[in-house]
Amino acid sequence: MSIHLQNYSCVILLFFFPSIGNAQGVSSDYNTNTDFTKYKTYAWLAPGDSVLNRPAGEKLFGGYVEKAANQELQSRGMKLVKEQPDAVIIFFTSVEEFTQYSQSATLSVGVGVGGPGYYVGGSAPVAGGKITATTKEDGSLGYSMYDTKTRKLVWTAKAEKQFKLSDDIPKMIQDYTAKIFKKLPLKKQK
């Protein structure tokens, strides 16, 4: 019995981004039969999780995400247009907050008595062991590119990073967007 899959994009989306835990890095996938040099223009598509389907740039940090991606795409010869693009780009983000606990060392006092052939000792904690909670975030940023003629997913990439809200998030978005777009099979123009 053989099974033929008609729509590979669903399979790619289901299996592309397995849970990686605390791993940090960039992963990507693309259709190796696609000629990426044919993509000269692109437009943004609002992500499906946006409130009232607002434009992506209105999401928290959405402007930074789009600006960083626009720089990367334009450095590869693509032009942002409002009508009839060759490709549409969508970005997706997620942030999950978690608390990490640590305990300082405890101070113990011990007493020991010994003599010929015997030894007795004991200890008891007297101080320390303070528990400290630290809040951190596991974040992910990803981009997907769809061919407007075939309406199929042709490239997708995602970066994962652990960070704190006090970090320079716009710089982090810029840095990770650059790492993500290194995985796009469309070279930068000189």
C-alpha cells in the first residue's frame, strides 16, 4: 500500500519545527527545485495570529521585524511592492516566559569526636540556602516565503533564543534576522 501526498507544504509545516527545548540557533527548510532568482518583488502578509488581522508592523516589535527583513531582502535584489508581488512574506514570533530557580550554598557546622578505634561526627545547617528566582524568556522569530503564482511555501526559517526583557530587543531582532536570511537561497548582491 502506498500513500501519495498531494500537498507537501502541510507536511513541511507539521514536521519542520520540532520542539528543540533550550537550543538556540537557526533552522531552515526550502524547496530545492525552486529557482529563487525569479523572485524580484515581495509583499508582506499579516500573520494569522494578529489581533483583528492588523498589519504585522502594528504588532509589538513588528516594525523592527519588518524593517530588518526588508533590509535583508532588498540586499538580495528584491523590491517591496503593494500589488502583484512575486512572493509574499509572513513573519511569526513567540515568547514564552519561564522562571529559573537557584539556591545558594548552605553553611553547616560540624562536630567530630574521635579516639583510638572510634570516630563520631555530625553536622547541622545553620545558614544559607537562599532561593533566588530569575525570569527569562524563550523566544522565536521566523519567516516564511510563499510563491504567489503557485501559492506554495518555498522557504521558511526560524531562530530561537533565550533572553531577558532587559536585553536590547531591536538589536537582537536585527542580528537574528540577518542570521535567518543567510539561510535564504538567494545571495546578497554586491
